[in-house]
Amino acid sequence: MIYSIPNKITELRLHQGYSMRRLAKKAQVSNSTISAIEKAEKTVNPYTAKRIADVLNVDITALFVLRAGECHD
């Protein structure tokens, strides 16, 4: 199973103690953008995903995670 980007962003954000508002401010996007991404109401473009990943101190690829033992070609 592939985790969705919204779920992974929410997981990382909460793990690191960020509110949506604080993440949005640091990533230089609106709070409503973070909210819409996390609710899967809006797809995240690569530029915004990179800024969010940078704030969360993870590689952008960490937003796309496969569970161990699963591989899809």
C-alpha cells in the first residue's frame, strides 16, 4: 500500500509538533493550502511538496512511502 501524500504530511507534521498554521508559515503557503492538501481536496505540486519537506526536514521522497515488502512496478 502506498501512503497518500496528505496522510504522510499530516503524520510528519504531528510527529514534529507543527500546527497547520506553523507549517504553512514556514513553508510560505497559506493555512488553507495545507488544510486542503491534508484533506486531499487539493493536489500538492512538486514545488510546494519540496518546501513542505524542507520544513519537515525530510527528503521529498519521504512523502511517498511504500510499506515494507510491497513493490509496484
